[in-house]
Amino acid sequence: MTTRPRWTDDLFPFPTPPALAKVVDIAWEEGFLTTDLYEEGLYDASRVQTSFALPFDLCEVPLAPQGWEYCYAGEAARRHHVPFMSVPELLPFADLGTGTCVGWVVPAPELGRTDHPVASFGRKELGVIGRNTLDGLTFLLSLALRIGGERRRAQVARLSAELGIRPTPEYGVNPEGGDVEVPLDLAPPAGWRHEPDPSGIGVGVLAPDDAFGDEYPCFTGETDSILADASRMLDAGYPASALLGLTAAYHEDTQRLPDLHPLWARAYDEIDRPLLRERLDVMLEDHRRAF
């Protein structure tokens, strides 16, 4: 090949924030443009996803550029990635390789925001680690420094220079232990509000005021009672309140997902959040495969 292709912004249903785009640029160069496969006109997405230039794996990678062939059949398929025990509102961009991911909190995709708060999630409870993508990457690079090793330090040095940040091993660490707690600020627009998750674990719901009712949803106890309460709220025209109860019930017992799914999907449909509905369907597929 005589041209040097650039990756196109096809990773997420919204423009990739500039800070992450720089990281993908580096992974694209190291994992594709500088390899022997580039000269052969072949594209191995896994080399970009697990680029030696990054101290973490990418959750999403660019599609093969026009004119390049995939090394392996089926690599062109793109499927939503919803980490285990996560919810549709959490969109991962970095995989730490431990079952934990780092990504955005996107409770209302229809707002069209260009950046989002960043959290860690998956095989752990949700923990907000940054106000935006650059904060999240600073946390990730600081974590890499804490793990140590010459290779990781070199990765962090290069990425820090590109991003204009100064991660340190102490960044984001609470002196008493654990990560520093960053408030989840979803900045509701006028006429909207954010209701925290009643289970104390999840994202909660961000929606217009009139999508909430005056009653608090049921989320503990018998599944039939939870579903009856959610159905009543949906029938009354309060899908945000129903969603609040259904997601909290999921956090209380993830095995309830098949029972919760129909009304949970209906709530997304009535608020008009097709992206989150699609991700919920993937959660159900994964659940059925696992159990």
C-alpha cells in the first residue's frame, strides 16, 4: 500500500472526545501502521486494541480502512460491549484486563454531549474517577505508574506528553485507602433532573421532570411486586420512575435480568433511548449465554 490511512471516528455513537482520539491515533500507528501487516495490506484489529503503546486495552477499535483486508474472518462485526454486572448507561473505552473497565457515564445520549463523566465499573461497584475523558485518562495513566515497570513508565511518558497531562502514582488515591470519590455531576438541563439510584450502586436516571412521578419506585422484595410497580408507573406515563426502580432492582439481584428486561426495554423506548435499549438487549444475550 502506498497511502497511510487514518482511522475514522466510528468507535461510538457520538464523536470520540479529542483526548481519547489522540490515544487511538497512537494505538493505530503502533498497532497497524508500523507493522509488517500494513505493508501487506492486512489489518489485525487486535494489534490496535492491545497496542504496545498503551498500558490498557481499547474496548473499541477502528474498522479496517478502505482497501485493507482483515486478517481473520468476522473482524468487521461490531457488537455493543456491556461489561459484566454493568448497565447500558456505562460505555467502556478502556479494559484493565481484570474484569474492570473504564468508560463514560452516558444516561441520556439524546442530549448530544461531546464529553461525559468517567467511571470504573464491571466486576466492581461503580466509581466515578473523573469529570471528563482527560481526567479519566489521567487516572488510567496514574494507575499504570502505580503498577510499575519500565515499559509502563515509557508508555505513560509518551501518552502524557501527547495529552499534556502529569499523572502521578498518587493521583486519584485517597490517603485512607481506595480511590478518591469524585461527585457524579450530570448537569441536568433546564426542565430535567437527575435522580440517584435508590440502591446506592448505579447511575440513577437523568430525564425530563415530567417523566418522573411523585412516588418512589419499588426495587426490593418479590420480583412480581417490583414488576407490578414498574408497570403501573409506565402506564401512568412515568417511564423515568419505572427505569429508576428497574435498574435498582437489577443491582440488588442481577439474576433478575430476564424478568426485568421487558419493562426495562419499554422504559427506554418510551423515553426514546434506542442506544440504551440496544445495549440492554446485549446484556440479556450475554446473561443467557452465561446462565
